[in-house]
Amino acid sequence: MALDITLGQYYGTGSVIHKLDPRAKLLFVLFFIVSIFVAKDIYAFGLLAIVVILSLIVSKVPIRLVLKGLKPLVFIIIFTSVLNIFLSRGEELLFTKEIIPGFWTVNLYKEGLINAGLLAMRIIILLMGTSVYFSYATTPIELTDGLERGLGFLKKIKVPVHEFAMMMTIALRFIPTLVDETSKIMNAQKARGADFSSGGLIKRAKALIPIIIPLFVSSFRRAEELATAMECRCYHGGNGRTRMNVLKMKFRDYVFIILSMAMLAGVILVNIYANGFKLM
Amino acid sequence: MSKMSVIDVKNVNFIYGKKTPYEVHALQNISLSIKENCVTGIIGHTGSGKSTLIQMFNGITKPDSGSIFVDGVDIWEKPKEISKIRFKVGMVMQYPEYQLFADTVWDDIAYGPKNMGIPEDEIKERVETAAAFCGIDSEIMTKSPFDLSGGQKRRVALAGIMAMRPSVLVLDEPAAGLDPRGRREILGGICKYQKESGTAVVIVSHSMEDMAKYCDELFVLAKGKLILQGNCKEVFSEGELLRSAGLDVPEIYGVVRAMRHKGVDISKYIYTVNGAVDAIAELLEGGVR
């Protein structure tokens, strides 16, 4: 079983992008996602691709690493593209063939090909862009901090922002611990002759009981220990709590936010005025 | 008479995180053999590779190169039958109390034998014998394992492996986190089991005192290399080498060494308190001082 998931793929290079305020990065990603779904024209996608490439260069994250992160999604990308090639209808018919006479005919339209290509571009750009900003250049802790501060205004309408952020931080912190624990327990049960890889569905599900129960037991134990430890240090929620590192927006963060707005505006303008291949 | 070996490790290498910046050569060309009918100790500092090494004995971890022979058979020759090796080489992991899961203590001990496909009446006999060996009272057999104390849980986990009647019993830090009495009970129980059943037992630890007391054969690992091997006398007389591997020699060894330093004619092969008492008494009676 593949348990060595690469988690927290933070790749520290100390670049400008790494140093940006996480709130600025959150805003950027928001604008970026909107842009990518607004984009219709191939030139608009081109603009976004340039943004991603520039981000890669500035962040100094090796492209090899980012491409490796795309690997598990290659299947989905190919799958959606193939579906689009054959299922879109358009005007310019390139190829047609009756596979099962009178029942199933495959029609290949030019628009289908364009759609497939642009959709693949959309997914790739989206994944690369967000992963550079969210996983390679920002630690999960920075991200939750940014969310907590960025959504702080919701506290006014009684949304427990701090509590949610704390829950997220704790959850992220314990993922590697749990992965580790799972593999330990699996090994221990394997040593007692447990077999997780043969038999039918029910037999396999049953074989997981000796793993899940100890895992639950130890998770509850950990949770209780952590709660005690937090209480011992007088944690009582977000009110009046001060931080060691207070996030502060700097000049470069404002510049960055303006640039991301410009990106969205650029995409909208290109959509209207450019005349390349368009997504249906 | 030299004893037959039950596990042979030949030129084993293992690397963690291959081809990443975090690559660690955890085991470097290790060759050793575990003898039948005795207690073998594997000592090493944290990160010396001792846990990695013993996880190879039952095929939980596969070596990158080299081979493991159990009863003379290469265990990776038929990868599909690796689970049979796990019945031959019983492994008690670190903190085994965290692997308990069943409704009752009885069911938990019976889990291993059930997986082996042993008939019901024999399972009953095995469970009861193993429980008796580990000092588990019959009244707690119907309790939930989660209601027991830490020491009791560990004994239940140990009984769960013993009930499989492996020909080699491997224990990773069986006494970790127990108080001195718990340590004595569990290690003493294991040694008693070894003597009565005649199986080979391998204990991994970094406690030199325990090892000196219970083991017949010792292997010392440091940074993935086998640096010393032999019986207790041979190993503990290499105090300097052990210290350089980050291990503490038994405290009494320090006393003996200091005495030798002062010119007292005492054997350097002394590593237990009782041994030292005898030697010193002999010296005093002889009127050397």
C-alpha cells in the first residue's frame, strides 16, 4: 500500500513569492481561479500560462517537481480531453465513422478538438498555478494563519474563525503522525498474519478492522493528551490571544494584489477583443 | 558444540528515501546469523538501523540488496509466500500494546493463530499456554484489552505473538517505557519462555544493563554498520568502541575500568554487579589491597 504520500510539499527557496503575505497569496489564487474559469479565448489561456511560468521562475521551485505533482492527474486530464473530443458537437465535421451501424456513430468536430485542448490547458494551468502558491511556496501553517486573519471580519457575525483555523492547523499537523501510525499498526498486524490484499470485498473490509480500531483508539488518546497540554498552557480559544508572528501586509503585498487584479482584467479584455480559438 | 543458525543475514543494504535529498543509508552491508536456542541481543543507538534490520527478518521490509535466510531458505525467493515467514518469525513491535483491537483479551491473543488457520481446539490450548507464560490471569481473559493497565496490555500483545509459536521470537524494545519491576517481569518472562520452549529469541534494545543480564549473544550496530559481535564478555570489554557508538556501557564497567586505571589487578571481562562483587571479594581475600 502506498503510504508515502508527499504531504506538505513546501519547497523553501526564500523567494519573493515565499515571503509574500499568505493573505495576498490567497487573494491571488482567488483571482487566478476566477480568471481561469472566465477565460474562453486561447490567448487568455496563454496569458495565464505566462503568469504561471513567471511565478515558477520567480519562486525558484524546480519545474520538475511541479510536473511530478501533475502526474497522478494525467489520467483525469486525458479522460476529460478524450470525452470532449468525441462528445462535443460543432459545425466543422472532420471525421465520421459508423462503429455499430444505425446505433453508434463517431463524429469528430474541429470544435471538439479545440475544446479538448483548451480544457486540458485549463486543468494544467489551474493545478500548476495553485500548487506553486499554495503548496510549494506557502507552509500549511502560514496558509491557515492567512485564512484566519483574512476571514477575521466574519467574527463579527459570530463565525468561529479562530476555532476553525485551529482545527485546520491541528488536522494538518497530525496527518503525517497518523500516516506513520497507520503503517506501524499495519506492520504489526501483518506480523500476526493479517492479509489485506486477498479475498473478496467483505473479507478485505473485515481485514481492516484490526487497523482501524487501534488507530481510532490512539487518535482519541492523542486528542485527549493534546487538549490537556493546551489547557495546561492556558489555551481558552481565540479571544485575547496574541501571536508570535503577526502578519503584516507590506508594500510588495499590495503590489502583488494589484497585479493579480490586473491579471483578471487582462483575461476579461483578451476574451472580448482577441480572436483566437474559443472554448465553447 | 556450535549451534545451528535460524536466521542468516547476508550482505544486506537498505537505503531510506532513495534518490531524494533525504537519502539515508540505514544498513550497510550487514551480515550476521541468529543462533537457535539462545537469546540474541541487538544493541544500537537511536537511528542505528536496528529496527530496520529486524523488520527484515520477517519480510516487513525488503532489503535493497542482499538476502535473508530463515532456516536456510531465502525468504524473498517466493515473494507471494512471504506471509508464511511471518508465522515462522514472530515479531513484537515497539509499544505492541497499540496493536490491540479485539473485544476481549482472549480474542486478541487468538487473532494470530486464527490467521494461521489452526483448528479451534488447538487455538484454545495455545492461547491459554501463551497467556500463562505472560502472567495473564484467567479472569482478565474476558475483559476488553482497553481496560487493562499499560504493563498488562503489553503482556497481552506479547502473548498474541507467542501463541503463534514462531520458531524465532523477535522483540523490538520489549521493556521500553516500563518501570524497573515491569522490565524485570517482561524480560524475565521472555527468558523463561526461551528456556522452556527452546526457540530462538532476538531482543532489540539500547539498555546495556538489560542486555548484559539476559542475552547470550550480542550484535552492536552503529550508523547502519555492524561494529561488534560476540558474547557479553567479548562485547562489553570493548568499552571505548561502545562509547564511541553512542552507547553506555553498563555502569559497573566504569567502576572496573577506574579500578584497573588505579592499578588494581581485576579482570576487564566484568559487566554485571554480581560479577564485580565476586571479583572484588576475591581480591580482598587474597589481600591484594
